[in-house]
Amino acid sequence: MGTAPFLPTAKFLVKVDGGDLALFRYGPESAGTPVLLLHGVTSSNRAFQLFAKSLISRGYLPYAVDLRGRGDSNQLPGPFGMRAHAKDLIAAIDYLGLEQIEVIGHSMGAFVAVVLAGLYPDRVSRTVLIDGGIPLPLPPGMTIEQILPLVLGPALARLAMKFTSKEEYRDFWKSQAAFNKGWTPAMDEYVDYDLRGHAPEFHASTNVEAVIGDNQNMFGDTLISDCLKGLKDEVLFVKAERGLQNEEGGLYPIQVLQLVMPTYPKLKLVMVPDTNHYDILLEATGAEKCAQLIYGDPE
């Protein structure tokens, strides 16, 4: 499998509340059926470069946004949260001139996909969730105010850091346990795109307020749960075998899913073996396995 970067072929600026939302197309416009890809909480469109390549080989045309507060959309102001993201995405779908589109969300992007399908069901033809989108119960005795610092701590620490060079930021990422299969040029592209500013004070692109606002929405109300309960069509939930730090059980341990998923009868669980929360998309074999589970063999 190739490990070279796979860059977007076109960038579009979509007018939304407060400014422009960055939307990227991967592959030629004639590639096939449009699919909208939604990234995680501190990620960007570049998380999908290898996955997009696998989708194009199956006759699909991937579009990936930088969600409000991230990447080239990082200057968009609040309010943040799932409703705001869903409204932005309707603007993107309208910009593309489409009545409906298939939507695939990873991590926090999966929560956005759930709310998009829940609030605008006529605009989404299919929804796929990759290692995200299902709210998990709070630990017994804990409140949302207590859990948020635990959930956000590592992300907020990185967003507060300054880096003297591109190489220093790459080295920071290379040390993460999730990338134990080796580092590739595609991963260089992923982290390089995220780095903003100037030496010696480079920083990650994500707006801290966006992370805080989105996580409060993800944990603090019933919007996502209500949207999941209201699903009319089957939604594939693609689970990575391992977690953010390559830990056993993953972000969604099976024993927890067994308790939660009966609440959402339209979800169908599939596992992608030998993947973790990051390399299910950022590593070529993981991206190909994921595409295979969702869309079958290449054309």
C-alpha cells in the first residue's frame, strides 16, 4: 500500500455564519458518487488523504471539510457545537449543488454526522460512523464538569504548546504510541498541514474554544442520543480494535458497547482488526480495510 501524501485536487470556500468554511475535493470531479468526510476534534481534512484514495478506487468522489475552528476554517468564530457544524455542512452540501450526500464521520466527526442526519435527514443518503458518534455513559458519581478536564486534558495541552520548527512538531507526533506501525510521508503531510504560525512559535491550528464548546455539546445534553434514537435507516458503526494510544479495548470497549447499543437499534457494529483510533485512517492498510468494510472491493 502507498504511503505517499495524497493531496486534495481542489479547495473551495463556502460562505457560512462568520466567514468561510474550507471544503476540499480529493480526486477528479468525474471520480464518482460524492461522499462527505468529517474529521475529529483536533484534526483536519488531511486525516482522510489515504482513505480518500481508497474511496476513489471504488468509484466515489470524496469531499472533506475543515470543521469550524480547525485547519483552514480555524478563523471561524463560535458558537461551536454539533448544531453549528451541521448548519455549516448544509451550506457545503448546498454549495456542491446536491440534494443528498453520503456522510462518513471519524471520532468527533462521527458525532457531527449523527446530528446532521438527525436534524436534516432528507439531506443525508447514508451515514457511517468511524470510531465515534456514540455517547458513552459518565462514570458513576462523576459530572460533566468533572469528566471534561479528563477528556480534554491531552488535547488542550498540545494546543497550548509552541514548536520551534516543523521537525519538532513531527517528532512530537512520532512519539505517540498510536503510530507504532511506523511513520510515513502521508503522516508528515497530516501534521505539517496542522502547524500554523512562524518560528520559533509554531502552534496547532485548532481553536481551543472550539474543542471546549464541541465537547460540552457531546457530553452535556441529549441531542446526539436523541438523533441516534431517531435514525430511520441502518448506520454502520466501524470500530477500531485499539484506542487513541493503541491500548487494548479501544475507545469503545465491547463490553460497554453491548450495554449501550441496544438503545440505538439502527446501529450495526463492525470491527476493523489490527487498527487503532488514528491508524484506521492515517495508515494505508487501515484506511483500505476501512474502505473495504464500508464499500467492498475496488472497481
